[in-house]
Amino acid sequence: MSQQTPGTTATQAPQGDAFENLSQENRRFAPSAEFAANAVVTAADYAEADADRPAFWAKQARELLSWSKDFTQALDWSNPPFAKWFVGGEVNAAYNALDRHVEAGNGDRVAIYFEGEPGDTRTYTYAQLTEEVKKAANAFESLGVAKGDRVAVYLPMIPEAVITLLACARIGAIHSVVFGGFSAEALRSRIDDAEAKLVVTADGTYRRGKPSALKPAVDEALAHDGHTVQNVVVVKRNGQDVDWHEGRDHWWADTVGAASAEHTAVGHDSEHPLFILYTSGTTGKPKGILHTTGGYLTQGAYTHKAVFDLHPETDVYWCTADVGWITGHSYVAYAPLINGATQVMYEGTPDSPHQGRWWEIVEKYKVSILYTAPTAIRTFMKWGKEIPAKSDLSSIRVLGSVGEPINPEAWMWYREVIGADSGRTAIPAPIVDTWWQTETGAQMIAPLPGVTATKPGSAQVPLPGIAVDVVDELGESVPNGSGGYLVIREPWPAMLRGIWGDPERFKETYWSRFETMYFAGDGAKKDEDGDIWLLGRVDDVMNVSGHRLSTAEIESALVSHPAVAEAAVVGAADETTGQAVVAFVILRGDAVDTGDAIVQELRNHVGKEIGPIAKPKTILVVPELPKTRSGKIMRRLLKDVAEGREVGDATTLADNTVMAQIAHSLKK
Ligand code: 6R9
């Protein structure tokens, strides 16, 4: 495997070419007068936040949340980079997402319209969802889960996922969701790292009309001695047969279903851990990103209201992200419910049973705010505009994008094809491109739809109360018209509080490149107006369909196969998925290059080690890998090969014949 020392990953300067194209983009789309007049947040918030950032957030915290004990200090930054927000305050996330709406007389408002892939539906009002969460909280407590314990969640996109998260939050247990597309091996390492006491899963789900299992991966993940899991709660979703471990496994219907619907929520300290979510970094081992309660909820709720212009009484909001990712945490499980919104939740894929499924859902539920990823938009572009044209999309009035840079072509298509049919105004629905990360917990850079004149392809402006900058190698702010590294200069409420079990790694990973600033890992440019354009990662993290994948993690999976001596992975530009995983492998001396067979075997091996999403699109068997004299793989050169370009400057290679050897081997 390539030599990766944590924290020493070199950052490449963001590539200039991308910006050259973007800088010619001069279209502007101002909000309509009608939209601006009805917007819930105005430009006044920028000025207010600039005047006193912590005071601005303290005001939001008190307005958007009900605290069982008020806080005494907005921000404690006396021990950077360890921030404390809303010090001394106590708040219960589930009470804020549920009970208080019922108490306020909104119990009959729909919280979730669930649409299963096979077409089954369920509707939960706020009153019903509150009851379910109380039952789940009682059930988890009866299984011995107490405040501070970790609960691993391995569920499809079904209401029980949201119920489980809120039930954990209610009792102060820390959830750790593992995306259902991750393998048993990935699940095992996350369960072990967090020392989870309970696992909540399902028998399986549906994928493109076929049952797809989940429970066997849990069984496999728990097949070793010494794990910490005492109980497994299993939702019956697709009815497929499952192995059963008496005493350990419990059907959801028998435990949660039988539990009492009386449960009083108590406040938890504002800094009480809410959840851990593992994400890929530049090293082989995923990091358990830790979020706490008060600040996370405040920024999530504020941004959800401001960026989507949420009118909770009339809007129907749909975020298509899976709950296995941060977007599904912040903008499905928490913020919409905190804000009392009505949301749609869909279990399946966009093409099941046909490519118009999403647009039928929009029409059926009259979705007014749609939040999705550029990779989905590019897929719909490929399928053709006749497909959404079959549905009535006139309910849509705000469109959101997240996960990766959105290219201007996709942005324009989104506006013209999906947003143009907006019923409320003759002007198409505004698009809000939202930049943020698992680590930031909530949106950081995004237009305000009633304020900002949007530009196709740019996330543009830091949100009120967020201090973002673009700096050069030395940490100096770059002038307008220049590019560099995206940093965050001041602490923000939803910031990660650390890496589970590893405070040093937190400092080293995010706060060592530019000592007093958080370095996000992204390159960015400021245009002549000072607006920010994201240029993608500058480290060894890839972005495939908006999913973060680490080159080192996939390399490590490849070299764990007995036939592989060495591996190097790069993210190559891909029209639909943004980037695609391309792997270069050197086989061991005694391994036989069986061509397609070995490639297929290695792809499956990666699928087993990490999950199907990490399977390389292409695996190239090569005789050598390009390395510098210090032994560092020059991924830049491999990227040139993977993207079919002429290979760039190779003068720092230890062996300058390597690229020719690779080219020769690939011609064969
Ligand atoms: C929310 C989420 C974070 C990385 C981030 C960046 C990329 C996310 C983006 C964007 C350009 C946007 N990213 N949103 N790049 N424009 N609007 O996706 O979190 O999975 O942790 O990924 O995704 O590279 O650093 P996460």
C-alpha cells in the first residue's frame, strides 16, 4: 500500500482550468419581487451576524429551540479548537422535534409522508410520530440502553430510521448510523470503534424492485467474540427470511410495538454528544465525526429555514439523501422536524419502477422544496427532459443542491426543466447550492433564495454567522479573482466537536494546516464579486455521486487481497457521478494476471471490504506505480492516465521510465 502518514498528506494546488471555464459564467438570476417580499429571512441577518456573531447565534438558539434550561454563555472558545456552544443550557432534541409541536396544537400536521419503493405508503402526523418515538425510547431503555451509550443504526430509508435517531436523542444515547450500502466488514469496524451496545436494523429493503438484505450483514459483523453488542432490534420491512439469535434479536414490532407510549423527555446538556457519523478522510481508517446537541440543532434549524425559505404551514419538503449520510441526519431527521415541516421520505431508487418515479412523487405530494445532489440531476439530464415533463411540477418553489460542485449546465437544466414550472411565480424556482461537510454539521455557504442573485455553479456566500475565506499556501486571504484553500475562520455552532476517541487526530486533521483556521480539504476561488466557487477536494478524498470515499481506504482494501502487491487509487472525472474510482494495481509475483477475471474479483473484494459504492469503476493492472524519491505515489500522473490526458510533468519521479511502462502495459 502507498505510504500514508496521517496528517502529512500533501495538498495539491487546486487546478486552474476548472475556474477558467467558470469565470466566464456571468449569468445572474435575482429573486422575483414576490419571492423576496415573502422570504422568511432577509439581508438584515448578515448585518446582525456581522455585528456580533455569538449573539446572533444565541438569538437563533432561543428562537428556534425550546430550552429546558437557558444557557449562560453563547460560545466558549477558551480552548481552541474545542468549542462549547450555549454553555450551561439544557435541551432535548426529540422534544424539540416532536412534543412541542403537539403541545402547540400542531399534532395533526403531517410530519412524514413515507413512500416505499414497492408503492406502499404511510403517513405520520406529528402526534403519531411523537408516540412512536416515545415507544422506541422506552423499548431501547428496556434493553439496557442508557444516556451516553452508543447505538448502531443500519436501516434503509424508512420511518423507523428517523424514529430510531430521535428515540436515541430523547434518552441521550449516541447514535452511529452506518449507511445500508456499507458491507458487514465496514459495519463491524464502526460498531467496534464506537463500542455500540444496541444495533437497530431491518430484515432488508427493496432495490429496483428486488428484496435486498441487511440483517445478514449484522449477523456477520457480530460473528466474532468480544464485541460489545447486547441486543439487535430488527424492523420487518421486506419479509425475507432471516437467521435468528434467540435472546439477542428482537423484532421491532414486539419490542417497540409493545412499549408504553408515555415517556417524559428531560433536557440534556447543550454539549451532550448527539451522534457519531463515520466519514472517509485522507487515511485508511474512517473517522467517527462527533456532533453535540445545542449548536448542531440551532444551525441546522436556522439554515433549513433560511436557505429553503421554509414556510412550515404550507411547504412540503423533500430531501432525497439517505439517512446514512450527514445530509440525511441534518436535513431529514433533525432540522425539518425541529422546524415543524412536512416532509417526504422515499425508500428506493429514482428509476424504480421507471425513470419518472421522483417526479410522480413531487406531483403526488405537491413537493415545494426539493433538495438533492448534482449526480442525480446529471442522471436525469441523461434520461431526458421528457420524463419530468410527464408530471405536474408546479408545486416546486425552491431547489437545493448538495454533495459536490454543480456544473453550470446541470444547474441550468435543474432550473429550466425542474424549476420552471413553478406555480407561485412566473420566475423559475431559485436554486440554492449548499456547501458543507459531515464535519461542519450544517450548511455553511449558500445563497439566500429571497436575497441573493444566484449564479449557475456557485455556492456564493457564507451564511449569516459563518466566517469563510479562501487563503493561499501561507494562510493569507486571496484577493477577488484568485483561488486557494477554503477555510473557516471562526467557530460555528454545528462544528464537529472531535473525532470519536481521538482528540489529537481532530487537531491534526483539521487545525494543523493553518493553525488558527479550520481547513476543510476543498479548493475554492473567489470571483470578481468575492463570490465563492468550490473546486473540489485538494486532498486524497474522492467524491463519487456525492459520496465521500478515501483513496487510502480503497487502496487498503485492494492490498488486503492476496493477489495484490500494491495499489493506487484516483478519482477520475466522470460525466454523471462527478468522479469515478480508478485503481491501478500491481499483482504479486506469484499471482497470475487472469485479465477480466482478476479485475472482477478485485472489484467484488472491495465491495465486500467497504461496500458496493466503493467498487472501482476501472481497475488497471500495471507493472509499476509512479513514485517520488520519497516513495509517495504521484496520483496526479495516474489521474492523467485515468482521464485519458497526456501525462503531465513527471520530472520528480524516482524512475522516469515508469509512465512509459504503464502506457505500454495498458496498450496490450
Ligand atoms: C454535505 C456533504 C463533504 C464534501 C466537501 C466538498 C463536497 C459538498 C458541496 C461540495 C461543492 C457543494 N461538497 N457540498 N462541493 N459544492 N455544494 O456532502 O458532506 O459527505 O462530508 O462531503 O463534499 O468536497 O468537502 P460530506
